[in-house]
Amino acid sequence: MYVFELPEIGEGVVEGEIVSWKIAAGEMVAVDQPICEIMTDKATVEISSPKSGRVVKLHGVPGDVVKVHSALMQLDLAGGGAAVAPVVTAAPAPEPTPAAKAPPAPPAAAKTAAAPPAGIHPAVAARMPPPPRPAGEKALASPAVRHEASSRGVDVDLVPGSGKGGRVTRDDLASFNQAALPKAPAALVAPALTQGDQRVRIIGLRRKISEKMVHAWQTAPHFTYVDELDASRLVDLRKSLAPLAEARGVKLSYLPFVMKALVQVFREFPTLNAVMDEANFDLIVRGNVNIGIATDTPAGLFVPVIKDVQAKSLLQLAAEIADVTQRTREGKAKLDELSGGTFTITSVGNIGGRFATPILNTPEVAILGLNQIHDRPVAVDGQVVIRPMMYLSPSFDHRVIDGAVAARAVSALKAILENPARLFADML
């Protein structure tokens, strides 16, 4: 028998969520055959079998979080004999025995390890709980652990970490709760099911989206500023350029116009094109404009990023937006196309919404909500006329963006979109 453990799949990755199994107990697997997909905080990784044999047991079901070096699969390397009854365990795998853990550190690394407390035998010190974190020092923890801590009402920064570099693990959180916290409040007790109810487990991308939204909302104090613009000239400009775009095989939407307008706005308000370095509490103002486009897909919400917007034309942007959003919906976007954003646009206009309050795509500090362009009566020079109107509803991180700055920036964006000929000023 051979027990295959979850290998190390990335720098600093200590655990991963089982997204799906590609095999079943009782099946034969070959060397390098994919056996499952594991989602970490950084990416979804396909795990392959290092050996061939018959699957005796799978450890965990989709949605379970498995630690690195914990058992994933048990193989009968002989591969023969009677068929094996399928066995799948839903509970987390037990802590691996010392023999199954990663090999001990080499002597050079061992010399740098912290010495045990004076007067305490090293074997006893190894079983002691980790020391408390100094007051005010932030914990190292994955988004999944932070989300669980939040749902339990626990300040993760108070939990001693036993993982690599002092990282807080799920076991640390559980031990801390058992030792120091009262029972979970009634609101966190799992509701009972009645006839006709269905329990849907939140796993995979939906869980990651949930964790990211909770982190964004709890970390950054949001505020939304709404303004309305007359899109008459923008509509006319798009109509006039649409035949040229179609002749080049490109469908021209309003997004390229908004993106180029944002480039001009960021020159006056650079702190909007920025990200937060939470570890050092620094604002990193980006030189390039990399705009993410919130994209609804069958698998959930993704944000592909259009890089170097400042260096691209309207038609180049239109072509790239169409390409990357389509590949994102098909699950074919590359990892680097889904990261590196400095600002995000989310649009519900094609669905029909008039305005919304977007949640920040942290660590970015601003997001722009674009809404439906709709004809309605407005007063112009003392006369009631019908105009295509649109609401802008951006949200901002109030820690670094003041309300007055946001208002002026939105007014600047509105001025450009209401007079889109200003977009061509860079060509003069």
C-alpha cells in the first residue's frame, strides 16, 4: 500500500481545498494521471498521481480543506485482486505520523531554529503550544482561516500560530476556541432542515468569492458616490465609430471609452489607480493603468485584467476586452490575465440596473459601477427633453480616499464622458 500526500504546491501554501476528484475508489490510475483539482489562495492546481495502482481510498470530498503533507489517496501498488469497495472519507485527514511528515531540516537550518526555553527538555518544548503573538502584531493566515475566524467571532490576530513562519492554521483556531472562547452564538448554529429544503455546500470558486468579499468589506471602510451623466454625445460617438470597428472585426462597446477616460482622470487623481499593501499599511500608486472587468461566468465571478490601458487605442481595447472576457467565460483565461489589476469596472447596465454599490476588489482602493443608459425626460436650458442618461456609482476605500477627492474625480470622469471628444486630446 502507498499513501499519497498533498505535495507542496506553492510558496507559502499550507493547505488547499478539494474542488473535484477525477478518479474513484476501485479504479486503476497510471503515473502522472490527474487525480484531483486543488484550489489554493493563489490558483487552482491539478494534482497527478506519482505512481500507478488501484485506488483503495480517497481522503476527503469536494469542499474539504486538506493540509500540505496530509493524505490524499491510498493506492494498492500491486493493482490486482478483487475489486475494492469504494471508500471515501468526508472528515479531514488525521495528522500524519512523524514518519509521513516532511523530512527534518538539514543541520544548517536546525542551527538557526529557536532554542527551547531554559530548563525545558527539547522534546517537551516541541509539544508546547506556540507563544502568544506580541500585542499589535498582525497574524499570518490564509483567507480561508480568516473567514472562519470571522464567522466564529474570533480576532485572528490574537490566535498563536503554529504553522510555517507563525502562520495561523485551522487547528490553531480550533484549539484557541476550545481553550479560551465561549460557545458560538445562536446565530452561528447550523439551521435545521425541514421538508422541501436543500442544503447546498459552498465550495470552490464560490467559497473563494465569499472569503474575498468578506475580507474586502471587513478590511476597507467602503463609501459609494453616485452621479448622473448625459450620455448623448457618448452614444453618438460610439455609433459613428461602430462601422469602423466592425470592418476590423471588433464589436465596440462603451467600456473602451470609459477606460480611456479613466486614464485621463488618474493623471489628476493618481491615488485612485492604486493598491493597498496591508502588511505595511502603505498605498502603492501604480504607474500603469491595469483595469479589471468584472465578468459573470457559469463558474462564478472572475475579473480579467486589461493591462497597460494607457498605451492602447479604443479599438485595441475593444478587441482585447472581447477576447479575454470570452475566454474567461469558457474557463480558458491564463492566471496572469486574472491578476495585477489597479482598478476595476463592474457593469450591470446590460441587465437593466440603474445603480448599485460595488464592493471593492481589494487590494485595489476604488471600483467603478457602470449602469444602464436609459432615455428619460430631463430639463435642458429650461426645456424638458428626452436624453440618454446613465448613473455612475463608484465605491472607494475611505481609509485613503477622502469624499471630496472621490467627488472631484467622478466629476472629472463625467465631464470627459459627456464631452468624449476630449478623449482624443492625447493625439493632439
